[in-house]
Amino acid sequence: QVQLVESGGGLVQPGGSLRLSCAASGSMTSIAVMGWYRQAPEKQRELVATITSGGGTNYAASVKGRFTISRDKAENTVYLQMNSLQPEDTAVYYCHVLRTAWDGSYNYWGQGTQVTVSS
């Protein structure tokens, strides 16, 4: 099992910045991918950014160049630095971990943290 605790959400004005953190604990071996997803009201959950155990990153086109994902392996924490935030970035942001094991792959989700971009 993997437990995820997110922090760092809040209210910010357009053009502002926020940094999300997700601390992972539990069975941290064989963590293949850590990442962030978001879900706006009445919309489906969508990928924001991911980072692999080898450090490879992937971003949604809508956030590329504005958001940066990083990982502190020693602290088992993944971060999402969000700059130049826009109202359309308003959503609940969820931390995600994909763990691979001998008997299959397992997905774990955080409880979500609200990000609101508004003047």
C-alpha cells in the first residue's frame, strides 16, 4: 500500500504561482511513475504531468512551459511548480502513483487539493 498526502493548494490571482507537494509513504519499492492529475467541475480527470523513476517527464500541452514536475526520491515527495496560472487551471489536483509488482500494477491516489485561480 502507498499513502499520499497532498498540500499546497489555494486561491491565487491570474498570473500567480503555486507549488503543490505530495508526500508518499508505505510500500515505496517499485514506484514506476508519480504524477499529478486534475479535475475541474463537470469535466473528466485529466493528466497534468508525470515523472518516472528515471526522471523522465511528461506534460499536458496546456501546461507545458508553465508547470514543472520534480521529485525528491530521498523524501519520497513529488512537487508541481505552477507558474503563470490562469482561471482555466482551476481544479482539484490529485497526486498519483503507479507501482509495479510481481502480480501486477497498482494505482494510488491522493485526496486532492483545490487550486482556484481568480481575481
